[in-house]
Amino acid sequence: MVYQNYIFDFGSTVADLTNGYRIAYTTAFQHFDMPFDVSKEKEYYGMPLDVLFSKYHRGCTCMYRDFVTMLMSTYDRNVIAGTTIYADAGRCIAMLHGIGCRLGIVSDSYEQHIHQILGEFGLGKMFSSVVGAERMALRRPHPYCLDLCLREMGSERTNTLVVSSNPKDIEMGRQAGWTPPSSTEEGR
């Protein structure tokens, strides 16, 4: 099947955001006397911040607020630090855009960070929709964000492919009524 529209997940599919996250989390953990276990790094990044903080400090709402503020402001300052666009993703995006396909992003990252990174790597003007965490009334795997992105792109599900290494996106596609095409072993 030939697709006219492509919706990408951002973190771990288009961009490697690990370094910015690592700087923010290790800084906040250290400041609040929380041990940072590198083997649990990805678990930390996927955990709601209130749940993560309460593992080390219970009932400290003021400290929690300060923890979130420090983590977010540190990430804001370091979002570009060490961030890379996966070479295969960058080439794919440029090629699809070049042949006139409509492109969108659905991501758990914040839109300001996505736009900042895409702009830094010359990909910013290639996407007709970016739906970040702050606009997801219903989180993935619910297809709400997918439908929002499709509306903004002026597209329909019937000729759109979701490109992602995130298992939540495969489930999102199933909930939207799609059958996933085959994928590579590494999921990219």
C-alpha cells in the first residue's frame, strides 16, 4: 500500500533525547538526595513524576513542587545537549517531505521541545502537525492524539502510516482499527 501521510513518534523514533533527560534527572535526584540507579533510568523517564518523587519523599508537596520545577527547568536548558536525530529517521523524513507526503508527530514530549529540536536539525518546517503531551486530553494508547494530528494534517486514517518504536503506538493503532504492517526487529 502507498501512504500519503505519515505520523511519527518523536522520542526514540526520530530523536534520541536520552542525554537531556539524563542531565535533568541526575541533577534533580542529586539535589533532593534521591539515589539515581542507572539501570532504572528508562523506568524513571516513563514514570509519572509524583509517583517517582513519592518513592523517596512522602507527603512533601512543597519539595515535590521544587523537584518538578528543577527537573523541568534543567531539561529546558539542556534539551538540545547531546540530542541527535537518528540518521535513518532524518533521511526518511526529508525524502517523504520531498515527494509531497504530509507529516505529523504525536509524542509524550512537550511541543516546545519538539519544535526546538526539529528546528535545530532543519526539520521544523516539514511537519504540518505536532501533537505533544500538553494537548493529549487522553493519553496514548487511546487514539485521541492520533485523530487530532490527522485533523490538523487534513488527513484520514485510510492513507496514513504511524511510524514508531513505541509499543503504546502499536496498541493505539489497534484501538483506531488499524492492522500494523510488519516491523523491523529493532522496531525502527
